[in-house]
Amino acid sequence: MYGYNFRPKTYLVNETITTADGCNSCLCTTRGALCTKVACNNAGFAKPSDVPLYGDCNDNGRWYKFKALWEADDGCNTCTCVGIGNYQGPFICTQGLCTNKESAVVG
């Protein structure tokens, strides 16, 4: 039987894994993991310890991990933590989706 290694554990085919963001999941398949990538609510996580991981992003006091995707404060755009920084990574957000004009802004 095939499995998928995710973090320190091996999962069986057809087993579902909840991702670290708590709002997405992955399905273990014979070819690897098949994951959802939906924007989470914008709760973020508590401020990192004195030695945070590189690339953590801060959006108005809410921290997100590298590659995290979350709903912007306006409720209709999304943001993602895109770059590995020295302490705080940059993030980008779509803009104008509330009015059907899409662009991006770097945070």
C-alpha cells in the first residue's frame, strides 16, 4: 500500500490531512498530496517568538507563514505571504476584486 510522508508522519492513501493553517486540507493519493488552497479567515497567529522563522508576514498585527493565503480585511480580496525575508517576509494582496478590477499590491 502506498502512503504519503507529510511532516514526521506517513499517511495512507485516501487519508485526509489538515494543513497548518487549519482551514485547508490535503488528500493523500498514490501520486502525493492533493490540497485545497482557499483563503483562510484573517486571524493569523500570535507574534513569533524572539527568533521567528524567516518569511513570516505581518499584516496589521496578524502573522502568517510563508505561502499562507488569507482573506484581506475588505472581505473580497486575498493576500499571500510571498517572500522569505530576514525577519518579516513581504506579502501581496489582490486589489479591486470588490469592484471587479484586479491588480496586486505589495505589503
